[in-house]
Amino acid sequence: MSQRNKTTVGAFIFAILALWRTPVLTPFKLITVFLHEASHAIACILTCGKVEGIKVDANEGGATITRGGLPWIILPAGYLGSSFWGMVLVLASTDLLSARIAAACLVAALIVVLCIAKNWFLRGLCIGFLIFLGVIWALQETTKVKILRYVILFMGVMNSMFSVYDIYDDLISRRVHSSDAEKFAEICPCPCNGLMWGILWGMISFALLCASVYLGLVILAS
């Protein structure tokens, strides 16, 4: 396994932890919230529901307005979906072609959400990241600054770590009454409360985080 690859991933994890409560990471945290809400929307569409709008707020909160669909699939899709997308981004960073594809998919998703956004903050976030990804891609293709893969890797690691933290903060430590886990507990026939679902979802998200970092390093070393 390449020592350089280990160092890069380790440096990203250390930087994220060191800057966790600073404004530097706020845009990347908000992208995780965006992917959380987008996962709700995708689950709604896949279960024949209709997405009426998506919101992301400056306080790192968000909401997806849906009608129809299957709620026992839509509700857990947010937290688990954002963890899944984090893993996808980490794995996509292992190759330049897949990094380009991941960046293109992010651009397409941002454009779609820009059209259905319910607040100007989310519209501004989409425009800001479209510009950011456009600049990174232009540098990748026209200069010697080849950082697209590293940006996708950083976004993947950041997304995976924040989704695990978000589950702990929303569902376990504070137990927000209106959280997805509490709503899921109300409709699920299993005798589990929101805390138990939060712990289960947290374990799955943490496993996805570990798997994405491990698989990313293995692929990079091959």
C-alpha cells in the first residue's frame, strides 16, 4: 500500500477533525446536508412518490418535501444515503476517469436541485459549488494543477465523517423529536424507538465510512 496514499487520506481526516468547528468546513458540511436531502428525494422518486421541493439552511439543517412514496424507505434514505454517497466519492477518487464522472454527476445533481430548491440559500450553495467544481475541473484539464481526484477524495471523506456525526448529534445525543428516526419508529411495526434506530443507522454509516477508506486505499495501492 502506497505510503503517499495513506498519508493523503490520513491528512484529510486529521484536517477535518482539526477544523471541525471552524467556518472552513461549513460549505462541505452543507454539501453533506444537500446529499442527505437528495437521498430522501431519490428514495421518494424510486418508490413512485413526488418531490415537491428541497431546502438546506445555513444552520446545517434541511428538509425534503415529498408526497406519496414509501416512508419506511424514504426516511432512512437521508442518513444512510449520505454515507453511501461519501463511500462512492472516496472510491471514485481512485481513478481520474471515475473522478471526472463523479464530478459530472455532482454538477448534474446541483443543476437539478437548483431548479427545485425552495430557498435562496440552497440556490446560492448550488451556484457556489458549481463554480467551485468548474474551477477545479478547468485547472485539471488546462494546467499542471491536477487536484480533481484529491477534491473528490476530500469531499467523500468529509461526507462520510459528517454523516456519522450527524446521526450521533441528531438521533443519539440530542434525540430530536422530529428526526427521521423518531418518525420511522412511529410507522415501523418493530418494537424499536428512535434511539435504537439511530444507533443502528449510526453503526451502518460508520461501517460504510471504514469500508470506503479501506477500499479506497486498497484500490489506490493496486
